[in-house]
Amino acid sequence: MTSGPGTHDHPPGNGREPSPDASGRGVETLVRVLRALPLLALHVPAGAGVFYAYTLTPQGRWDESTLTGIETACFVTVVCAAAALVPLLVRALRGSLTWWWPAPAAALLLAGVARWVFVATAYP
């Protein structure tokens, strides 16, 4: 064989087969992404609920439609954050996740509950 630009020694086959380590990392990355999608699907509506719950302001006690919207946003936040928090806490307590993984869901849950309690007491 001649050596020069464009000539390489390749093993039999097409020479573009990934090494076992590279394909294993690709599968692990895909599994991590697939595990993160349900969390993302729960954190996004919880975050949107917190956003709407805190940006909507009723004009008074008579503004039932805005108060109902705030309570609905708080309900969505609490349900989605709790649904994300339970499996994260279980996995964190088992030691397969670090302590900060449940923190965003817990913060969203607390924010939703705090706004819901405030609206329920301020606008009876």
C-alpha cells in the first residue's frame, strides 16, 4: 500500500462502525433524555401555572373569573409539581439521585400552595 493523503489503513468492513464504547454512550444518553421527558412534561405546566397565578391580579372580591383563573393555575401547579416530586423524592431517598433533583418541583409546589392560600384568604 502506498501512504499519502487519502489513504488509511482500515479494518475489514466499511471502517465507519462505532466502537462499542461510543454506541453504549449513545444509548445511555438516549435513556437519560427519555427519563427526563416526563419530568419536563410535568415541570413546564407547573411553571406556567406559577407564572399565571402570580401575574393575574383580581380587581376586587367581585372579580370571580380572575379568582377562578388563579385558583385553576394553582391547582395545575400543585398537581403537576406533586406528580413530579413523588418519584424524585423516592429516587433521592434511595440514593440514586442527588438531593437537588427534587428542588425545582418542591419550589413550584410551595409557590403554588402559597399563592392559593393567599388568594383564598385575601379574597374570601
